[in-house]
Amino acid sequence: MSERSTTIKKLWISIGILVLLSPLGIILPALFGAGGAWGEWGIEEIEKLTGFVPEGMKRLAGIWKAPLPGYAVPGQGRGIATSGLGYLLTGIIGVALTAAAAYLLAKLLARRDRQQGKD
Amino acid sequence: MHIPDGYLGPATYGSMFGLVLPFWAAASRKVNRTLQAKQAPYLAIGAAFSFVIMLFNIPVIGGTTGHATGATLIAILIGPWAATISLSVALVIQALLFGDGGITAIGANCFNMAVAGCFTGYGVYRLLSARSDPSGRRRWIAAAAAAYISLNISAVLTATELGIQPLLEHTVDGQPLYAPYPLEVALPAMALEHLLLFGFVEAAVTALVVRYFQRNEPGMLA
């Protein structure tokens, strides 16, 4: 096996390990009583924080219906174990799709390069 | 740091698309000219790494959460243009599939975290590590400092875009139409948590991986 493909394999394995550990990213905040990120509140939270929902926000907030909102499987339970599992599953899907999309884009860009080189 | 839909008014999110588009076009051209087909896996690994590192929400006890982005690390390893594409792909998938960041805010989020994150991180790293030994201590220290500065710049940009909303977009009686907190609230809130915690996490992750490459794959840092 060439040195380059060994490197690439090692990097993919590292990413796999990170994915398996990723439920920590939802379990630890729950354990430490931390909420979401600053400035990423939902409509209800905004109303609780400020006493009203800004008009424009009300209009725009629901403009896009993501299929797996909040890295959760639709209809999953609210327990910490279930959330962790949903986070893991959606994380696997997300990483796989991200890698595939970036790979295809890179191949596409690189191929255009070869065609231009022939001209 | 992922701005949701409804937080930025059309003038801001439109401008942010306008800002990010030329960078995407230039990045495509640059990568097109320099990338060989066999290097495509590195772009994919960069995007996957960025996606997964952003899953690690770090809690501020009893407060908010934040995360690293990997922008500086990826820019050091594959260059700022390819890294911009990698991070943008991760951010677009996060918005479309998981509602993490709004679709109207894709321009803003990609500018803040991908473009600004990758280029400031890469620039500071190059500046601090200039003429240093690739296997030396200055390299990973430069990487850590660059990562810290880069994440904080992304955070300050995000806070600024959110904080100017009440000024730009309000009803006739002054009620905010989008993100409701003014700059004097948004800026310290976001800057402090990134200066005190998340920036150090980004720095540690970046320095650790750069150290790994120094020891095991020095060719990647040449």
C-alpha cells in the first residue's frame, strides 16, 4: 500500500472514531445544564427571552423544513440515551453525505482542469 | 455560530450571499487549477472533519454551548481555497438536512466560518510560522494561535451581523423585526465565550493534529 493511501485510510479511521464519540456533543451539554448556542434560539425560546417574537423572524423562521432537524430522528424520544443515539445516527448520515458531496465536487473541479489542459 | 433563518433581514443575508459568492467562484477556479483528481479525498476528509468537529458542542456550565470548526487546521493542511470549499460543503449540508443554520443564512454562515475562518487562520499561521522548521515547535504554536484568532474572528463577525439587525430592521415604533439583541449585547456575549473557552478548544484541536502530522506525516505540512 502506498504511503499516501495509508495516510488517507488513517484519516478516515480518525473521522470514524470522532463520529462514534460525537454523542458527547449532546450528552455533555445536557449534563452541565447548558442550552443551545447563543443566537440560535427557537421561536418559543425567543418569546421567553424577550417577551415577543419579532415579525420578520416569525415569517422567515419556518421557511425551510429540514428532514432531520436538530440532528434527531423524527419522532425519537427525549431521553438522553435516545438523543445520543439519534445524534449518532444523524451524524453518520451527515458525515457520509458531506464527504460524498465534497468528493464529487472535488472530482468535478479536477476533471474540468484536465479537459482545459487538453485544449 | 450557525445563524438560523429569521435572524437576519433580507438586506443582510442578501449582502452576505453577495460577499461569499465571489469567494466560492475564486475557490472553484483555484482548486480547478491546482487540484489533481487523486487529491479529491483530502477535500472530502476536510469536509467530513469539519462536519464532525462541529457536532462536539462544548458546554459553558449552566449557559450556552459552542464548538470548534476546524477551519484553520484544514486550511493549513489543504490550503485556504480548498478548505473554504470543504467547510462550505459541511455548512450547506448542515443547513439543508439538519436545520443547523438557516438556508437564508447560508451566505453569512459560509462567509463567517468558511471564508473568514480559513483565510484568517491560514494567514496568521503563515505569518507566525514563516521560515520556521516544519518539524519545530514554532509550527504548532503558530497553528494554535492562528486557530484561536480565526475562531474569534468568525464569532465576532457572526455577532456583528446579528447585532446590527435591530438598527437595520425595525418597525416604525422601533421594534426589531429580526435578531432582537443590539451590538452591545451580541458582541460581548459571543466574543467572551469564544475568547475564554471555545477559542482554546479550537487551538488545542488544531495544535494536536498539527503535532501528529509533524511526527507522522511531515509531507502534509511542507
